[in-house]
Amino acid sequence: MTSFVNRKTIRKYKKEDVPQDKLESLLYQASRAATMGNMQLYSVVVTRSEEMKEKLSPLHFGQPMVKGAPVVLTFCADFNRFTQWCEQRQANPGYDNFLSFINAASDTLLYVQAFCTLAEQAGYGTCYLGTTLYNPQGIIDLLRLPRLTFPVATITLGVPDEDPEQTDRLPHLAYLHSETYRPYTAGEIDIIYYFKEQMDENKHFVEINHKENLAQVFTDCRYTRKDNEAMSAGLLEALKHQGFL
């Protein structure tokens, strides 16, 4: 069993299928993850067909692992199933609100992490696609998600066909607080981000983007205010469309 501290994101996969029974076993084992009120407020849509991957790909900005992985999993916050159960039992559900979305999204992400850990321990590679919330309505329409469901995370899965270097992580003192949140001094911020800023690949990003430092690459190129505000507007519209707002 590989130690979790050695895990890597895998974006290239062998032309080897993930057996359905193995996939279902991993998904079932992951259901032992913590869940609010034992409600299990999630569903997962399994994509195997090349046709559906072709349609999903542009919704994830053409990231190659969408079409390259044997399996693509879209994990959805799901209050539809629980609401239907309540209504069929003459109970009055009140889950068409933002708090319920947050609760279901939290449940879903706990399930996602449990699944990824189990899959990687079983020898598979995974890649978490952060683009799922960038274009939720397109994913909702393609996967025919009903009211009170919402795509939260997408995972590509397969047998690894690469052994990449691990990406960097901040030292644990960067995010560890005792009893109450401790304000950061300017000097502490410099120390926390020193290693990241000194990496050759990050210095290269600064150079090719014609910026003064790595922070400006993030704010001016990768995750800009304009893009964040535009995608936030789309996210809110999709939440309204799905009945959470």
C-alpha cells in the first residue's frame, strides 16, 4: 500500500479498462465516508463511452485526460433522491435552499476523497478536474441532472501511464492554527511561499507571462477577477436553475 504522502495526480492512462465490478466495489467502499445525518447526499455519473467523453471534453476546456481516461466520474451533490423519498413518505422536505446545497456538496467531496484514496491504493491513477464548477450548466444539461442535483467534482480514472514528479505543497505551518486563527505577518508570508517562488518551473511561469512575480501569474493570468466573476455568475444561475437558490 502506497503512503498517502507519496500520491501523485495522474493525467495519462494506459489503454486498459477499469472493470465494472472493481469500479463498483471502490464506489461502494467509499460510501463509508462521513456523511451529514447519514443521508449520503451524492450521486455519481459514470462515463465510459467515447461519444460522451467527446461531449464532456469542451465543458472541461479540452483537458486531454477527459478523453484519454477509460473512466470519467462526475460526482454530484444530490438532494433530489432524498427529497423524493420524503415526498413519497408524506414528509415535507425543505431542501431547496443554499444551505442544503452546501451540505450536499460537503457530503459529495468527502465521498470523492474517500474514493480517490481507495482507487489509488488499488493501483489506479486519478486526476481531480477543478473545471467542474466553471461550466456547471453545460454538464447539467449533458448528464440530464434533475432539480436539486449539481455537479461538484469530476475525476478521471485509469491505470497510470506516467510517473510524474510530485507537485509542491506548502509547509504545514502555513495552514495550521492552534485554538484560534493566527494572523500572518509579512515575514511569515515570505517564508511560507519562499520554496514555491524559488522553483525553476515557477520562475519560468513568471518569465513567459512577463510578470514581476508568481502571485501576479495567479491574479493576472490563471485565476483572474474577470474570469472568477463571470464564472460566479454562471454558477449562481445554475444553482437557481437546479432549485438551490
